[in-house]
Amino acid sequence: MNEKEKEKSNAGTLSIDAMDAQDVLEDAEPWEPIETKLVLWSFAVAIIALIIGLWLVPTSILH
């Protein structure tokens, strides 16, 4: 089996031999600024919810 046939037989697989960084990033879309804001706001909301939960649960158990 030559190299071209080997590449075709590995197409669509997740083996390390069939993929490299260039193949994975080839069709990637550019990162939009709104996506950055969405991620940062999601982390902020998660941290606030965690702080409220860590305060609310022990106070409700102790009273």
C-alpha cells in the first residue's frame, strides 16, 4: 500500500497517524470578539453562583 492509499484509508479516523495540527486547524473559524465576551461572562456568572451557593448552603443548614 503506497502513501496515498494509506492516507485515504485513514480518512475520517481519529488515529494519531491520520491527524496533525494543520489538519485539525485547517477549517477552523476565526474567534469572534463576542465569543470572548460570552466566555468571560459565563465564567463570571459561574463564580458568582458558586459564591452564593457556598454562602447559602451552610447558613441554611446551620439555622
